[in-house]
Amino acid sequence: MAKRILVVEDNDLNRKLFTDVLKANGYEVVPVADGQNVIATARRFVPHLVIMDIQLPNVSGIDLIADLKSENELSAIPVLAVTAYAGKGDEERIRGAGAADYLSKPVSIGPFMAAVRALLPD
């Protein structure tokens, strides 16, 4: 059975790239463009991994990571945070919210897939 990945990304091109690459590697993927739908979608889909953009409209990806980690049925799901805006202290705040790993955009496919595989052991 394919591992399920929830991709939270408001940028259409990045969301399509992440989704296409993950599907090509055999994962079942549900893309979400609006951060306000993340928790409800995660409850329905129950992913094995969440890939979370940090800069989202209306809601912070850091807040969403903390929200996921506060839900009993979702708290064990690893989160791979991805952001274009990595300022001083951002990585610490992102990991402090509960992200298992962190990548800066632009994301290269090799490191992206290596990070995904590291968080989804067979």
C-alpha cells in the first residue's frame, strides 16, 4: 500500500511539482492550497507525512504544524517544512513547532526526495 503524503503549498507550480514528483515515486498524494483546510483534510486522509509550506495566506505554516502536533490522532505524523523565507531563527521556530525536517526553497528534487524518504521508512 502506498504511503500517503499531504502537500500543503499555496504556489500552484510548487504544489504541482511536489505532487508530480511524489506520485512518480509511488506515493499517494493529496495537495492542499489553502492552509485553512489542512487540519480537516489531514483528519480525513490520515497521511504518513505532511509537507508544509511555511508562508501561506491567512495562516502561518508554523501555526499549522503546532495545530497538527496538538491533535492526538495527527501528532505522530512527521512534518517536512519547506519555505522560501528562511530568516535568522526561522529553522529553530519551525523545528520548535514540531517539524521533523526543514528545506529551503528553491528545492532541488534530489534533496527533497532524500528528505521524504528519511521521514518515511519502509
